[in-house]
Amino acid sequence: MRSRDMPHAVKAVKLRKVYSDGTVGNEEINLEVSEGEFFSLLGPNGAGKTTFVRMVSTELLPTSGELVVLGYDAVKEPMPIRRRIGVVPQGGLPVFNLTVFDHVYYFARLKGLPKAEARSKAFKALDELDLKEYRDRLVGSLSGGLMKRVLIATAIAHEPELLLLDEPTTGLDPAVRRKLWNYLTQLKKRGTTIIMTTHYVEEAENLSDRVAIINRGRVIMCDTVESLIMKSKYPYRVVLRGRRGLDDLIPEVQRLGVYYETGSNNIVIRMKDLDEEALVKLLRLAKAKRVDIFLSSTSLEDVYLEVVGGQDGAA
């Protein structure tokens, strides 16, 4: 029975998944995704992102723990969940020998929509994803970017309460990726809850209300982008940039006792706090050596590399 008190679109409590070969996909996952939220799972390949999404979609049964999706128990009540969600799986392929319109229409019918409503909503989904001119084309004749848009149109035609996107922009060129970002932003504004997995830090940073960083099956950190950045070891950074004079600055930076990294034409100094004394010294050094100086907050990418590094996940 659907819970009447449903403040969360998804709630996972001590969720665990162990595959038949002993591989741990997820370990002690505790997450809550609010209604209308754009929530991203960010992590390397094999981190456990897809495992979590497959359990939320009821495709995969948890080994233990609790999982409630749209007010329904994901283990005991999978059917009402499936009618209310849309899914774009990782590496998913459309049915090549259907036209674009038929692909969206027939899948809407499979979700239980009457013929007239399925037809109307299929046209609406094609319009929203700029696919109207391709409606009579066979899906198999389209480019990879257009196929991805067909999959998303198929997933949203029945107007799901929850949209699950597993690495939706992998393999797409930057221009197509940006178009999909714009569409997902509009979809979120209409109140659709979106859970997206990605290994693109920029994607998670630009689209998400909150981000969970996941690795080796465990959620390491979960918060808004701004709060994640402030949890960094070094929330602030100072960049010294110039074509000349940087080598002479390195001994001076070392004497300040701060953490720094060097690039081809810059020095990036990472700071725990805004140390006024150190900042004044850096400003004087930059002026003396005629190099540019910039102060900014640490990026989500910096935080991600701190907690995950270059490791692939174990599951």
C-alpha cells in the first residue's frame, strides 16, 4: 500500500546488494531523495551507481535493507512503481526497426495509457525533444545523439513522477550534451524528480540540487554542491597565472607553508581558511612579479579527486 506520508520520492535505509558471485554492488546505502529534486550519483566506473538505480527501478532486488520508491515498497510492490517511473538505462538501445513516433507511442501504451492519450503524449514528447521532423524515420537510421533523445522521449512520454537516468550523456558530443542539460533543467522545473548517475563532475555540478559521491559501493559524501565544497580539506584557492616569473615565486610560496600545485603557466594554492596575512603576501608577490592573481572557491572536481582520486570502484 502506498504510504500517505511521502515526503521523499526515494528513501533507502541500509540498502545492500551482493551479487551471486560475491561482488558487493552497494553497501549500507542511506539516501533520501525529495520530491521534485534533481539528485546526482557521482562516481567512477564500477562505483555502484548503476546497481542503486536498478534497485530503485525494481529491476534488481536488494540483498537487505529497505527501499521505498514513490511511497511503495520496492520489493513488495514493484508494479505501481514501474507505472510511475521512466528509465533511461546505461548503454540502452532503442528498437531500431520502429519509427521514432511508434517507438514513443508503443512504449507509452505499455505503461498503460489508452490509445488516444498515448498518441497525444507521444507527439508532446517528440515536440519537447525536437524530434518532430524525425517522427517517420526508422530509429536505426539516426545518429547516436538522436537515439539518446528518442530514449528520453520514450521515458518521459507517460509523464513519470520519477525519471532515472543512468549515464545519459556518455558518448555524446558537447553540443548535444548541452541540449540535453537544458531539457532536463526544464523537466525538473515542471516538478519531475530526477535521479541521474554520471562520472562527469561538470554535469553533476551544473544540474544537481544535491550530489552523492559514491565509490566502492558506498556513499562517501552527500550534500549540495556548495556544502560539499566547504567540506573540502581546502575550500579556497588562489591562482597565480603568468608566462614569466612563476618559477621565482615557488620558493616564496613554499615559505608561506601552504599547499600548492604547479601547472604550465600557473601556481594553484589551496587554503583551509582565508588567511589574510598570507593573501596580502601573495598579492605583493604577484604585483612584484607582474603575474595575475585570482581568488575562488574550490571546485567540485577538487573535492571529488580528494575523496575518490583516480581509482575505479570495486563493483
